[in-house]
Amino acid sequence: MRLDKFLCDTVGVTRKQATYLLKEKRVTVEGEIVKSGALKIAEDANVEFDGMALRLSGPRYYMMNKPEGYVCSHEDAHNPTVFILFDEVGAEKLHIAGRLDCDTTGLLLLTDDGQWSHRVTSPKHKCDKTYRVWLEDAVSDETADLFAEGVQLRGEKAETLPAQMEKVDEKEVLLTIHEGKYHQVKRMFASVGNKVVGLHRESVGELVLDEALEPGEYRSLTEDEIALFMPKK
Ligand code: URA
């Protein structure tokens, strides 16, 4: 397709405005500045506008290594939001599949595909989430058994679903839960008299945080990673 048409469809500008952006040298194709809107490009060409990658509409899926101190919402009066870390046109159309608290770090999934995020978060799908947890006090020997049976959280009708805990160190564990109640991990440890001082999500289902991502970095999911949460054929 023509580059100016591609810009109209992805940036949401008119043909005239696209011509102007090109003249201003704000658009690159495969890393090279291009000024002609007539250039024919492939639909999956690597086109950037002001350094931001452009993609034709279609679902988008990302993983981010969420840094501490960022909130999982589009707006917040007190803290920066994870969306300001996104250098993508149309970032405001993305939503989070499974929020993390402001002080929690690690694997965050973002998409504009509502059905996909429903499969990640819906209690019906009981998607495992594994967290590395750092605690204020040494973990007692009974904690793993209590979590495997289910604990009663304040204000909840039912006990938590059986969760698996593996001790890494006196004050560090890996905890896998199969639901996503509000502040679940912190409340589970509070229910056994301990306190979470650090929390990092390592995986959701079979999708593991890419170790190459520094805090605040993100990347698109691969086809195989996206398929992990698609109905099996
Ligand atoms: N459980 C919590 O308590 N906080 C999170 O951010 C995620 C799980």
C-alpha cells in the first residue's frame, strides 16, 4: 500500500496532513527517512513516526517488565501510569490483562483484544500466576500447607483456592495462585501473620517474563505466546 495511506490508517491523519508529516522528515521506513507518500510499502513494514512504531489496526499484545511506582490505570493523580512507558501510537486503546499494585514489579500483559484478556483474567480459566515474594518475617513451616488448603481472607465469602508455595530462602518464596483477588498475595500472607515487602510476578500461565526486559521495557508477544491464551483448535 502507499505510505501516505498507511499513515492515514495508523496515525489517524488526513492525506494532506500525512504529506506534511513526511515533508517534515518525521517518518522512517526500515530506518530510513522517507519523504514521498507514494512509496509502496508492505503492510508489515517497519514504519516509525517520531520514533514510534506504527502498525495497521489489528489486535496488539505486549509484555512489560513493570517497574515499581507505576500504576496500572490510564490516569492517576499521584503516580505515573505504565502507559507513559509506551512509545506506541494508540497506546490509550490498550488495556491491562491482570493489574499489579503500584509497588509490584514484573510481568504485565497489555492488549486491545478484550476476548484474549478475558481468557487471561477470568476466574473460569483459573490461569496460574507465579510471584516471587519477599517477606518481613521468616516463613513458618505451616505456611505452605495452609496455602495448599486455602485461607480465609477478610471480607471474602470463600477461602482462597489451593495455592502452591515453594520456599527459596527464609524470607523469600515462590507462590503460585490460580485466581486474582484484590491484593491477593499480600492478603494471603497477612492472614498468616506475615507481611509482603517485595512482590514480583514471574509468569502468567505458561507465559514467562522475558529476562531481557529491564524494568519499564516492553516487547510485542510472539505468535506462540499469544496462542497460549487462545482457545485450543
Ligand atoms: N497480589 C497482590 O497482593 N498484589 C499484586 O500486585 C498482585 C497480586
